[in-house]
Amino acid sequence: MMVYSSGDREMAFVNERKEDGTWQTIDREKNLVLQEVRGGRPQEPIEFNLNIAGENIYFNAFRRMKQLETKKYVVEWRIVQIFSSPLLKLDRSQLHALIEEALDAYGSTFSRKYVESLTVIFSPNL
């Protein structure tokens, strides 16, 4: 589990709107792109795609948010499934670190503006 505050470190990932109106969280230096594939309905996880140098990693995550008195939020992402390519040459800890970094930049719905802190938790079987 990693917890980040908005001022902890510089992130190479940025949220940007594409020409077609959709959003992505992208790190051009590392050739990484995070996109929301399908939004979670109540009681369903949100499905994400993390493209790593052309290889697609899909993962499902539940989001919990708590609003603070400052009008900012504490966000918790719980990763419950990861589907990765057998061609991807990353070990589990490297993959988890990339997912954590991407979700930290993503914040909540492609915005970090109102996120005070963010936690990423992986299910024990991942």
C-alpha cells in the first residue's frame, strides 16, 4: 500500500484531454498511458487500461472517497484484478509501482485538484 499527498513528489504523469474529448493520464517519458475503459456502476469496479510501451495491462479497481472539511477528498483505490500480457517483462512489484504512480496522477476522474491524499491497495492475491 502506498499513500501519497498532493505535494509529496513530482509526477511525470499528467492528465490531459485528447482531441476526441476523452481523457488519459500519460507519462510520455516512460511511454505509459492510463485510460478508464469502463466506469464502475454501484457495486462494480472501474476498469482501467495501462498501456506500457504498447503492451496492455487491464485492471479493475474500486474507489472509495471521503470528503474532508477542507472540501478535498481522501481517495482509496482497491485493485481487485490485474490482467497482464505474458510478453510484459515486469515483475509484480514493478507492475504495482506503475499502477500506483498512474492512479496517483489520475486522482479521481482525471483530476488531482481536490484530492488531499490517495491510497492504493492491492488485493492479497495480486
